[in-house]
Amino acid sequence: MNNIPLFSAAKANAGLDFTASIKAVLDSHWYVLGTEVTRFEEEFASYVGVDHCISVANGSDALELALRGLGVVSGDRVATVANAGFYGSTAIHAVGATPVYADVDPVTLTLCKESLSAVIAATQPAVIIITHLYGQLANVEEIVQLASEAGIPVLEDCAQSHGARRNGKQAGSFGTIGCFSFYPTKNLGALGDGGAVVTSDEKLATRVRQLRQYGWEKKYQVALPGGRNSRLDEIQAAILRIKLPLLDRWNEQRRSIAQRYNAAFAKLDLDLPPSVAEDYVAHLYVVRVKDRAGFAAALKDKMISTDIHYPIADHRQAAYEAEQQYALPITEYACKTVISLPCFPGLGDEEVNRVIDAVTAYFLKEI
């Protein structure tokens, strides 16, 4: 019996031929900021439903450069959640700002509007980061309205939500600016690192485009502080162009697995993803279990991989001392109980059935 991985690049990329596109880049002898990057940026902006896409080296750079583009500086505060792996917090610290944490919704585990409202009243953050965690769209429309009334721009962290939709709009098109990662395990993944910033604000797009290349206004003329060298290379752009037309199909495959899981687990003693509709692209299939260690051990015995996304809340991380004491009960509980099950394109029916049987058997023993 083979081990079922949490993700398999071999299965996810099965049947794809990248050689012709890679060879075309090699034969062009143009490897950075060339035709493939330009075309991918145009195609991805069109897919998301925004006017501008600025590709960068990775998703973390996307978050940091987006914050800089929005004018966040040292001493500012940025509102975010504390259950999303410290990625947003890393970017906030990188620009010298301070994260202020709101709790998450007990159902979706994404940013809670009521908790955010209290954070806004208490701290007046310069920016709000909404993370569409696990591929689940947050309550983004109401949060954007709240932010707009307070005069605060919204940054959507879409690293796990490529293609998630609600009412005809996609992740990345609701707020002021959106950020994506193209790490290989993402719903749209390259064969290495990559990221992008999207927006319909032309001035903001121009700022981020300058910031990704040293802050140049023209070659060797630095107009903006905080710039860096952060560029998606031509080969990765070519690979992403092959994959982009397949993204919606892959998302359907992920959702189909999640739907099977939800149906099979409906009567078991665990919390399931709240949606398996188009507002969820099943980047991760995350459940909440009271005895997580026992559950993980039982699945490991049956050669099924799991992982924890994420075990430590941002305000509990040792590298940074939180500015204040936070009461985030839903966040804390989630960090103690969440566990991810295999859910990716290429996961076969037999493997899905093995996961279902193993989870069901664990809870039947508990009765």
C-alpha cells in the first residue's frame, strides 16, 4: 500500500509538456521581463478581472511590495489575522509596521468583521489584510464596505484562493490590491517561486511596478524608496501561461474531492469546511478535530499524510513580541484543532476512498 501524500507535484502536473515553452525561452536568450512575463501579466489580469498584474519573485514579496505601494511605513499599523501562517505578519514587519490582530469567524476561520470593527476603532490601521484562507473567500464584500467607510485600503491575500468566485467576482478583485503566490503547491503553481500583485488602480500599479525593480522611474534613476529586485522570470511565466487555462478545471477537481469528503464526514464529530461552492477552491481541505494528535497518528498508521495549517498563532511566535495582549479565542482554538487532509488534482478515487475510510474508522472507534 502506497503512502497518500498531502500534495503530489507529479500527479498535479501529469500530462503537461513544458519542454516546448522552456525551449522557446532558451532560444530567445531573453530571461527576465520579456514577452512571456508581459503576456502572463495580461492574461492573469484578465482572468482575475482587474486592469493590472505586476509579477514578482514570490508571494511574500507581493505582500511586502503591495504594502509599500499603499504607502505603509515604519510606525504604521496593519490589521490582519493571526491564524494564517505568519505570511502577512512577515510582510508587515518587513516594512517596519506593526501587525494588529483581529479574531476570525468561527465558521470560515477568515477575518471576522465584528472583531475587525473593534480593531479599527482602537488602532486606526493604515491597511487591512484579508486572507482568503485555505481557498475560502472571506466575508470580503462587507469587510471592504467597512474599510471604505473608515477610509482604509484593503489588501487581499489570495495566495491560497486563485479562482475563488462570488457573485461573478474573483479573489483579488474586491479590494484595493491583491496578492498571489505561485509556489508549486498552489492552485496555480509554477515550477519554482513566483508571485503577483493585481489592482485596477493605475497609479498604484505603477508604484508597485517601480518597486519590484529597485524603485526605478527610468533605468538607474531611483524615484521610490523601498524598492528591490523582485521579478518573475521568463521560464516561470511560460509555465504559468500553460497552466492558467487549466486552473478552473483543477479547482473543480479539488472541489469535487472536498464535496465527497464533506458528504462522507457529515455525521462525524469534526468541523468541516463550510462551503464547497465556487467561493472555495479547496487549496487545503482543513477539518477541526478535538484530539488532533490521535487523529493524525491513526491516519499515519494507514499511510495517509496530514499537516497542520497552522499550529502557532502569529501573536504567539517567538521571533516578535506582540505589541499588546490579544484575546483571540477562535484563532487560538483553531490553531489547536485544525488538520489538513489530502486534496489536490490527480488524487485518485481509490485514494479518496482510503482517506474517507480511514477518517470514518477513526471516529467509529471513538463512539
